[in-house]
Amino acid sequence: MGVDPAAPTATPATQTPASMLAPAAGRKQKVKAPKKEMTLAVRVIETKKRGDDVQAKHTHKQECTSTRILLTIEMAAGGDATEIKEHFVLVHGAGHGAWCWFRILPLLRGHGHRVSCVDLAGAAGSRVDPGTVRSFDEYTAPLVDLLAALPDDEKVILVGHSAGGLSVTHAMHLFSDRIKQAIFIAAAMLPFGFETEEDIKDGKPDLSELGDVFDLAFGLGLDHPPTSVGLRAEFQHRILYQQSPQEDCALASILLRPWPAALSAARFGSGDRSTIDEVRRVYITTAKDTMVKLEQQEGMIRRWPPSEVVAMDTDHSPFFSAPEQLFQLILKSL
């Protein structure tokens, strides 16, 4: 989903390689256990305000502190040797949360992959008031924490939707050696965030033709900039989910939240693209997108060409409107 109230769209999928780059080789892991089954593990990470050490209860796969939640879908130990092929880390867009991947999770998991879904600060599962998040670094900290905790020899595939692309690219600057591939789904793919006028033009939604679609909250008072932004309920289906099933739209209407206004000022990196250019990138376009219009997506692709471009003829939320197709395209990109 988009990030700025002030800032200025499927046919069968086609796949067009933008280069002949092969995906980097990743180390595979094997897990053995007495029984073939899949389990859901919820890992809670909270950082105590005084900086106390994190208390961990490994038997329940929990780590307790006070502000951040990581929802991890993992493959349980199976009877015969079960190969975990890849570790996917799914990153939601503005206003969404780990919940928005609920149709993609079982597809990836059923194919033998490990999946982690991050609730960024202010999302429904984060237990953080979005109006209290003052910086992009604070907003994206749960993703940074997850990647920092990876074993040294593990690489992940990052998948970012919409504004989640900003968090993915920020992570590429910090952990390029731990990222095997980055997939952007109708996402803000900007090497340094909103650094230039072109970045703002391509990366922020222009919904001005629809009128006043955003609700602003001023947690610091009306004489200060807004602290959070929300998409009004009457516009959610039209802008985000016009091709999505009714039940998915109903779920979203319950769980969609405002997002921190600080997201619209996201900037990162030192101006050097050499590190992030080492990570293979795939962009999935959404032709019927109202939030991040197709011409905006194509502008970002033109200015920072990825390794591969894949097209979908969907709305802004293909994880709802075309989950099977999106799943297949993710697998084909590997």
C-alpha cells in the first residue's frame, strides 16, 4: 500500500528476463523428525526499554521483550528427511501486516519452504501504536532484527509488497550477504528511498483524482505534522482490492491499520549502490493497480533495472486476487 497522502494501475502472466543473471546458490538445510507435518510457530520479540537482556523460552519458540512480533511459519520436523528448500521472508506494505500473506503462506509451506512474516512497527500484530513511531528505522526494525538473528551461513529470499519494498531495500544495504534474492510486488523499488523528485513521483501514490481518501492523526498536536495516516474505509476496496474476493476484503477491513507518517520520509544508504546491486532482484508488476499505478512501477524499473520483470494483470493485492498465480511466479523466479 502507498505511503503518502500528499503525493501525487490481469491476462495470463508473462515472464520477461531483463538479464541472463542466474540466481545465487543458497545453502540447503535438512530437518529430520518422527512425523511429517507442518506447524505454526509464533516468535515474539520485545525489546525492554532499559535494554535488559532478552529472556528466551526455547521450548515454546518464544523470545520475550515488549514491542515487536515476528510471525514465523516453519516446517516441523518430518518423519523422513524433509528438505527445506528456501527461507522466505515476507514483508507487508503500509497499513497491512503479516496477516495479508495468509493465502501465500500455506502454498510456500506446502512446497517445502520455510516462511517468516514480519509485522513492522504499527501493524496489527505489532502491539505498537503507529502514531508513536517517529522514524523509518523504528518502523522497519522488526525486519532488521530478524535478519540480524540469522545464522551466519543462512540466506533468505525477501519478498516485499508495496511500501514493503522500502524495508526490503533498506535491508539489502545492511545485509546483502544474507539475502539470496529480493522480490518486489507492485513495490517501491528505490535504491535510497525517497531521495529525489523522481523517487517521490514513482514511489508514492497519486490518488488526487479520488478526492480526500486519507485520515490523518496528529498525535503531537495540530501545530505539528501528522503522526499517522490511514486509508478511509470507503476507499479500501476501490483502491486496494477491486479484484479480490469479498471475504478477503472483509478480513482486510478488520485488520487494516493506519501507518506511521514517518514512512513517507524513508531514506537510507550512503549513495553507493555497489552492495545492493550484488543482490538479485525480481519485480512483479500489477497492471490494474490503482495505488501504485503501472506507469509508476515501470518508472522505477527503468531507473533501477532488476534482473527480471514479471507481469500480472491484477489489482494492487495479488496475494488476495491471484494467490496461486503469484505463488507460481515467485517459484519460477528462483
